[in-house]
Amino acid sequence: DSGVTQTPKHLITATGQRVTLRCSPRSGDLSVYWYQQSLDQGLQFLIQYYNGEERAKGNILERFSAQQFPDLHSELNLSSLELGDSALYFCASSARPGVGNSPLHFGNGTRLTVT
Amino acid sequence: AQTVTQSQPEMSVQEAETVTLSCTYDTSESDYYLFWYKQPPSRQMILVIRQEAYKQQNATENRFSVNFQKAAKSFSLKISDSQLGDAAMYFCAYRSANSGNTPLVFGKGTRLSVIA
């Protein structure tokens, strides 16, 4: 168990809809990362937050947005969904204060299916 | 921008044998970290091994070891005494050390099959 919790595990929705994916990082981790993994593909970095502030942006569409709250949990909002948005969305966390550069610990992902 | 290349989309190995998965990367940085992650059919991302670029000694974790060639920008993973449970997708990943807690850049992965 990585300690990173993602909800929901599965999500099925229709094109044009909006969904919210939730992530609770490992206790003490300040940084949250969102990745998208399409079928049989590698992981594409979307966005990173550190202690509530956006730190880095990857290939995130304008229809997608995210935020990190004061309790350090994060939400990824996907709107105007298209069939091509169907993917596995991972959240990962890292960066406990006082610990050097640590690896990312991943949640189990949210499987999004857009029909 | 950094890129990671895994040139072997699929590999197979006999149980108890040894297999090596290849990874190359492109960077102009001198300080960075390299990782191998395993993704079994459950789709979890599991850290297998990591290497700090400033360390010359290759990292080992039980049956898993790496061959890190900094000048060649190569980072291969060797799995010894392969087990059925090693069957999975394996992803090589790069992380810059320059600005702290940066995202990982992943390769496209190598699917490893283990034959009984």
C-alpha cells in the first residue's frame, strides 16, 4: 500500500460531461502529481502541486484543471469530456519535509471511461 | 526537455533465467535521478529500483539490479532468477534534481512476459 488514496476507482460518463477525481497524498507528503495513462501507453504528466501551489505543468488540456487544498488533498477536474479522454488517471505524491529527493508514490488510479 | 526511450516494446524470459530491459535518456543536466517502475496487470505503479546520477555504484535490490552508464545515458534493468510474478509492464523514468521534487518523465514501457 503506497499510502496514496484515489477516488473513485472507476468512473463511467458520457461525452460532454464533467467529472472530478480526488487524491489524498501520503501522510506528510507536500507534492501531488497527476498523470494520464491511455490504453497501453506510458504515463503522461499533467500537472504538479506543491503545498497548495501549482509547481509544474505538462501536457494538460485547457478543459482540465486541478487544485490542491489546505489539507493537501488534490482534485483533478475534467470537463467537456471526449471519447479520447478515456484513460487511467494516476495521482502520485512525494516530498516529505526533511527527506531528500524521494521517489513518487502512486495511488491505484481512477479508470475513466467516456461513452 | 528530457526524454526517455525504451526501445523494446516487448520482452520474454524463461522462469529462473535472467533478462535485461534497456532504457536510454536524453538530458543536458548533470544531476538527476533514474527509476524503474513495475506495472502488473493490477495497474498499480510499483517502484522497483532507483539510481542517483552522482553515484557510480550501480543500485541493486534483491534480484533487480541496474547498469548505469552516465556517459552513454543508458540505464538498463537486469532481473535475475525471473519469477512468474515479474510479468508486468516496466517503465523507466527520469527526474531532474535541479529544482527539487520535479515530475517524473516516463518511457513508453516494456512488456515483460515470463514463461513457465
